Amino acid sequence: MEIGGRHYWNYNKGKWFETKKTPNKWKFTYNSLKTRNRSAPINTGADNQTRYH
């Protein structure tokens, strides 16, 4: 991707879990279904009109 390029993603019903390990360190996980905000770009390997991957 070129400099200044952007991705926009929609995360539906995401689950965030975090644990404080030290005063300055956290361990976290985030799980969700990721969908595209628009169709996948041409020549990316994703099928045309792909929303999930």
C-alpha cells in the first residue's frame, strides 16, 4: 500500500480481553468478525465483491 493509503474495517460484536502484567505492560486479545467496508481491490487474491476473509 502506498504512503497515506487507508483501510477501513467494520468490527461487529468484538470481544476485548486484557490483563495488566506490570505497571506499564498489558496483555490483550481482541476477537471479532472482520468485514470490508468496500469491495476488495483488484489483484489482491480476494474474490470479486469479497466481504469476509
